[in-house]
Amino acid sequence: MGPEQDDDDVEIILPGPGIAITKTLVDPPGGVAVVSDTITFTIRIDNVGQTAITSLSVTDTYDSNYLTLTSYSVTPDDQTAGIITWTNALTTAGFLPLAPGGAFTITIDFHAHAPTTPGVTINYATVEGIDEYHAARGA
């Protein structure tokens, strides 16, 4: 009788990356400002995946008809009327690489220079990144 052998297959996949973004109005807490008020937002980035995020681009878009950017906790790489972008500045600030479960927050202040009546102005943020295995992710 000869030697016995058994085999089985296994598929090896890369761990899943994931990024979450949360933008929060900090001030005014009720969401109603008057012309000349300071409006403060935070942008929180969370690594909700299983791999380190090695490259990120965070973009904040706002309506420059109503708001003027006045300050930020992390100096942006680029800013034009209505758009703020952070890329290399996130590495310089020590946020990258962002380990699984890690997070950081950027605070931005605006000056309200015109009324939105009737209606509101919408300010939103997006994030795109690449993990240590070069898989792209966004939120």
C-alpha cells in the first residue's frame, strides 16, 4: 500500500479597507446663524477597514455666495472659492498612515457674509483614499 495524500484549496484575499466621513455643525448649535456670525464645522475621518490607509484626499465644498473660509485646524493643500482640499497636509500633520480603528478630525470656521433666506446653504465633505495594498476607497 502506497502513501496517502489529501489536499484542499484555499483562496487568499486582501483584507477589506474602509473609510467613513462625518461632517458636524458645531456652531451655531441650532443651525441658524446671522450675517457676521462664525460658523464652525468638524470633519471626522475614521478608518473602519482592516488595513492601514496610506493616502487620503479630503475635500470640503461650500457655497461661497454665503460663506467665507476664515480658519482651519490643518492647513489645506489647496483652496479656491467654495472648495478646500487636504492631501499631503494630512501626512505632514501626522494623520497618515491611518491604522485600522484610527481617526482624526479637522475643524474649519467660516464667516457668514450673506443671508440664505429663503432656504439654507449646504456644506459637504468627501474623502477618497488608498490603503497599504493600493486598494482605493471613498466615502
